[in-house]
Amino acid sequence: MVNQIDSYAGQILRVDLSNKDTTTEPTTNYTHSFLGGRGINVWLLYNEVKPWIWPFDPANRLYFGAGVLTGLPIPGACRLALESRSPLSALGGLGSANAGGHFAPELKFAGYDAIVIQGRSRTPCYLWIQDDTVEIRENESLWGKTTWETDDIIKEQVGEKDLQTAAIGPAGENLVRAACVIVNRGRAAAKCGLGAVMGSKNLKAVAVKGTEALTVAKPNEFMRLAEEIWNKVDGNEYIEKELRPFGTSYVERGNELGDNPVRNFQDGFWDPEKVQRVGKNEIVRHSSRRLGCFSCPVACSFYLRVEEGEFQGIEGEGIEGNTQRNFGCRLDIDDISAVIQMHFLCNQYGLGEDETAGAIAWATECYERGMITKRDTDGYKLGWGEIETILALIRKIAFREGFGELLGEGSWRASKILGRGSEKYSMSIKGHDLYEPLRVVKAYALGSIVSPRGPCHLRGSISAPVSVGDEERLQPVSDARNIRSYENKARLVAYQENFKAVIDSLGLCLMVTQTQNPNLINYEDISQILSAATGWDVRVAELVEIGERIHNVEKAFNARAGMARRDDYPPWRFFEPIPSGPSRGESLDRKRFEKLLDEYYRARGWDVTSGLPSKSKLETLGLSELTREPVFR
């Protein structure tokens, strides 16, 4: 492999579907400033997708990026980053998603750190990568197939059972704005509608098989550090008692706090008996074995099979905490078998669950309030807990049939189309349906609200009770003080955003880092293992600056699209008090939230009035060329 460098595959693969052309360029053009994965993706997106290029334009590009450490024997070194212009965003802002599984390591074993896809194939096709062989294979028969069927068919056609796929389902083909990319049949790159971007290019799947080995600069030191980090993760109390036995199930914890998204966020507290019927013990009861991503000692996922009732016989990879809350308390469904079936349908159709459940929850509340009637819903009666109706709507959304045509736009656009006052009940930010409860944990709320890719707790949100600690070591410390307070939360969110940008650029899983527990992988661990892997002398302060640089480029991409401070606000409902449960009466306070937003922009070195990166901050981060844009002058 001519271009290989330590810990990297060494090449970026560029694919033009319009003219069936493929080329490569060295990854080293971008590594020191942006590392890999999300960092390189975002930089390329900013420079190559101009403001006048809209999400479904053939000139829009879709970036698949593996991280610097992806494919190496480090806990959680498995993640795939995807970036593009988002068809879900209100102004065509940043589209960014992330998935685990085995695709990203396989991509590096095939010799590529990233894939850049542009253009549009005249007929449906898939991309087949096997080491140095790259083929754009036309295959109209795949169109209309589920992601699971697509995975099976491609494996049979190419004669490789252990290849890895990233595929779209009917939702992506039909340009449903909530469409996602499904990796390995059960791992969703779910945010921002990037499955629809893939569908707009007539690209059904990317399949990859690699046989090359990765190298590291200092093998002995690397293996010593890798073993230390592995033991650190494997023996962690949080991993052992929570994540490994129960996965990301947290509907119980949400209820203990009184901060679940009950019936379109009308409440934060769900009937405890219903919680138990969809909670972690029910997930374990339906599990036959645990599943894990590449190079992971945790195995926090499950293989589920329903053995009784209406959905007997359905099986597949297990649900995340989002599923329990989206199709559980959000839609008031307390039948775990039905929740599992909804999860499987979303995976097969290629639908993001947050946006799918959000659109249905919006429609259900509007139906309750008389803004939507059976004439709009193809004769269906909408109601909380209406399992058969919700199952039907999931399919209608995926195929854009009847009422599904409207819901396939997402609740924000659907409410604009419908009118009738329904806009009030779209729980959305930046055009994206909101999943996160925002009234109780203030750092969690702020991080979700200001996320450039739309509302998201996986970028800057803090759910654990922590605050900014030792500034020199740049480590958050445990803090048992009031998580409901507003003090110091802005600086902590900015800290976490930088850290997560680094993690995504390394290709590490969030769940094995200090984001989940202070005793898991931290900046110091990353500094040491990255130095041993690459041969660079990577210091913690450099990592922090790289994370900040990546986040500023993302913010600049949105600013160029027309987003500003006005887009960093929650829906009105979160300024209203929670009506019941442990957090009864809790809400966001408008004046204190405004102050918190001011503090966040100052912590970022941004303009407080506009909420945009300042010229001086961009220059400090080595991004002077961005200041040529009119919005930053």
C-alpha cells in the first residue's frame, strides 16, 4: 500500500457517480489539523459544498470517514463518521451522523481512510470496494429492498459473506428527510437525513472488504498503552454494572429524574408500571446474546427475539435507549414487543427513530387538538399508545404514501405545510425533531440546543453531575452539586464539544470515554496512545485546539447557510413547567437561559449578539481563510 502511514490507511477515495470515475488523494493533506473521521469530513464539506448547493443536488457530497485509531486494538475504535449538507436542516445546514459496527475498520483494511461521493448515477447502483478494486455496480433490482435484504443480496452477488455494508432502505430512496444509513443491518448513522442524500444519488449501498494490515509507529509502546486502556475500560464499575448488562437503556433513570419525553414532551414523568414494561429488564428478557462492535470489551448491544404474542418470531440487533423513549414514553406505548418491532422496521426501512417518532408525536398531539382529522390521516385514528396505527405510519413514512408524504418531511416542515396552528406542537430545533428532554439537567439542555447538527445530546450535552475542574489538566471532575443549576454549565458544554470532536475524529466510541464516567478514556490517554500510533508528539493542549477547530468549522458552515443565535433556542414547551413527578414545576427560565447562552458564546470566543464565530477566534485556530466569507467580516 503505497500511501500508508502509521495508524492511517493513507488514502481518500473519491467517487463521481455521474461519470463513474474514481480517484484517490493522500490523507496526509489534512491529518495534522483535523486528524481524521469527522474532522477531515467537515473540513472537506466546508470547502467543497458551497452555500448554493442544496442537499439533493448532484453536486452535494457525502463523506464517509474512519478515525485515526479506527481498526486498531483499542476499546471502541470502530466508529464511522458521515457528513453532508442536511436535507432535514431548516436552512440546509450541517449534516453529521456516526455509526459503530465493523464498516469503518474494514474501510481502513481496504486501504482508505475516507470516501467522498458526489454526482448522481443514472440508475440505482452500489459501490463495491475490495482493496485496490473499486467498482460502481448498477443494480436496479436492489431499489425497493430493505437494508437487510440489500445486505443479503450484495453478499450473495459478490460472493463474500463477511463484507461490511452501509445501506439505505426505501426511506432513503424516497427522499424521506429522516432517512438514515444503516451499517451492518443494525447500526444507524441516524441523524440529519443523510440516507436521503445517498438516495438522491441513486446509491443504494457501499460494500467493503479489506485485507491490508494497519501499522503503528511504536509497536511495543502502543501495545502496552492499549492494554492499560483496555483494562481501564473492561474493569470500570460503570461499564460492569450498567453498560455491559443493560446497554444504553435509561428510561428508568429518566423517570427517576422526572425528565422523560412523555407524549410529545407534555410531561416528564411516565407511569412507573409502563416504564417497567419497556425497561432494561425487559430488554434483557428478550435477549439471547450480547453483541459488540469491532474491538470492544463492553458488548453493550443485544440480539433480540420475541418469543410470544402478536410479534412472535421477530429478531435482530437490539435497541438503544432512544428507542425505548421514542416509541415508549414519547408515544405512550408500554408493549416492549411492539417497541422492538418498531425498531426493526426503522432499521429495515432506513429511518431515523428520533425524527420518525417526533413526526408521529406531533401529528398525534395535533389530532388530539383537532388540527388534524381522519381526512388528513387516510382514515387512521391517531392516539397515544395506538400500536397498529403507529406501525402503519412508519411504513407510510418510509414509502411516502398518503399521510406519510407529509410526515416524511419531518414535523417542522410538515407543520409549515399543514398550518392550522400546528407549528406550535413541532418540538424541533434547526428543523430537526427533538428527542432530548431539556427542562431539568441544564448542561444537557444547553449542549443539545446549541449543537450545530441540530438537537443532539451526543455532542456537547452533559448528563452526569460534573463541572469544569482542573483547568491545566483540562479534566472535568466529579461534582455532586445541583445539576439543575445554570452556573458554570456553559464552559463545561464547550469543553465537552471539543472533546467529542476529537473522539469522533479518532473513531472512538463515546461510551468508553470520560463523557460517561470520569474514570474512562480521557485526554491524557488519547495523547499517549495517539503519539505511539502515529509517531507524532501529540500533547493534550493540541488535541483541545483540534477539537475546537473542528467545532468552529461546523459552526461556520451553518453561519454561511444563514444560521445565527436565533437558531439556538428550544421550543416554547420547555419554558413551561413539568406537570408531574419528581421534577414537577421544573422548566427552563427564559432570562437565565439567555444569560447561559451569552456565557456559552463568550466561552467559545464568539460574538454574543449574533452567536457566530468571531474573526479573531477563527484566526487563532488557523482558520483565517474562513474570515473571507462575508458573514464573518
